[in-house]
Amino acid sequence: MTTSARMTLAARWRHLPRETRDTLFLLAVIAWTVLPHVDHLPVWCTVLTTAVLLWRTRLALTNAPLPGRWVLIAVLALAAGLTLWSFKTIFGKEPGVTLAVVLMALKTLELRARRDAFVVFFLGFFLVLTHFLFSQSLPVAVAMLASVWGLLTALVLAHMPVGQPSLRHASRLALRTALLGAPVMVLLFLLFPRMGPLWGVPQDGMAKTGLSETMRMGSVAEIALDDSVAMRVRFFGTPPPPETLYFRGPVLSTFNGRTWSVGFSSSAPARDEIRPSGPALEYEITAEPTRLFLLPTLEATSAIEPIEGLSPGGETA
């Protein structure tokens, strides 16, 4: 970019209305905060968030009215449905982060008052924390420091509603305030008791051994051995010998180049083709609460009582 082009952009920026300038700056900070999450978000979430932010940018530049509430409700319902379709649940780390990103993007379409801006600020701070559930690397930390600085600058601008304070002045004030509060933050980190689960990292923040419906290649930096109880089995009658206790769980047979997931095998025999021999074995399984939509069963199980939300091993609900 040439010097004259930069001067032209700077002149246009200075002549923007105060509300438009502050809104564009906040949208840029939000986009920067969401950007490292692109690898963890479904494609539809990235496209939807980008479209909403670009839409809000156009509304700010043209000083057009914001959309009605029913439009936002419809988009939110669509996002919730797509989240449920992508993750089979709306609870957990990945679906929770997906919804948080969509909610923050949609909240920018409701920036009608200072209280709406404060909600966006605090959603942004919360979204900064979610990055460390996926990665605690130095580049992510530096990027999130920039996001915190930008959000604090926007917060300072929101507390200066009169006049035309420059971004440089607001950013300096935000940086000075953050530096003054850093010693208090260090003391709280060292002395304040961190109680789980409020201060603890969720258990799905680290890869661990066990059953799962997906496995992403190259994304496991460290793995934790999990020796917790997965299920309890009670046999009605004489239990079979230990060497025959093979429980069939999820089979990760579908690979898209990066992630293994549960698939359906055409070579597996149908249940009505199984011809059991010997006496029937009746047993009962009590599974611990997990996010797995599969019920491990003994191999060649030919009859099972239906359970809502679960399917026998190897089949998804």
C-alpha cells in the first residue's frame, strides 16, 4: 500500500462518525478473537460468523437500521439446530464454543445501547479463555493478549461517550490500566484457592484413553491414562469365562484425511444372520455417564432391550 493510499484511509477513518468508528474497531477485535478458533469450528459456523460480521460492518458504514428480533431468533435457532446436527448435543467443549462464537456474532446486531456493548465485551473475554481449552502455546497466548488489549480499548471507549477520543489515547489508557491491575492479578493467581470445577479445566480439555466416537490425527500433544470405571456388568446366572468377555464398542472405520469417526461396515453380518449356539447368556450393563451415543455389548449379542438415545455397540443412534 502506497503512502498516499494510507493517508487517504487515515483521513477517511478520522472523518467517520464516532459510533461507526467504535463499532468497526469492535468488529475487528471480535474477528481477531474468533480467528484462532477456525480450526475447531464447523465450516458452517465459520461461514455464518463471517457473514454476520460482514453484515454488521455494512450496517455500520451505511448507518442502516439493525435487523428485527425475529430475524435474530431465526438465525439463532438455525445455529442451535446445526450445532445439534454437528455434535449430536449442545453441551460440551466443542458445541459450547461453537454456540459462544455464534452468540457473540449475533449480539453485534443488537448494539443499540451501552449495555449491549458491555455484553459483547464480556462475551469476548469469555471467548478468549476458551482458546486455552484447545491450545496453550505461545502464539495463542500472544494473540489473546492482543485480543484482551483490543477489548479493553473498546471498553474504555464505551466509558468515554462524550467527544472524539482517539483510538491511540484509548489504547494507551487501556494498557496502563491493565499494567496497574497486573500485580493484583498475580496475587490472586498465587494466593486465591482454585476450586474445581469453577477454576478447573474440564476433563475433556486433555486427550485420554477410553472410548470415543472420533479421533483426530496430529491433535494429541499429551495423553492421560484414565482408569475410571466405564461400566458395570451383572450376569444372570453363571458368568462366562474371562477370555470370552469381549465387548464390542465404537468402530472408527471412516477417515476423511484428518479425523477418524464411526462408520457403518457393509461386511458386518446382519443380526438376523447370527446363529447362536449353546445356552443364552443374559446380562445387564450399567454404563457411567459419558457423551458416547453407543452401548458396548458382548460380541454377537442377538437381542437387546431398546434404550432411548443409545444403540448397541458399533451402531450410532
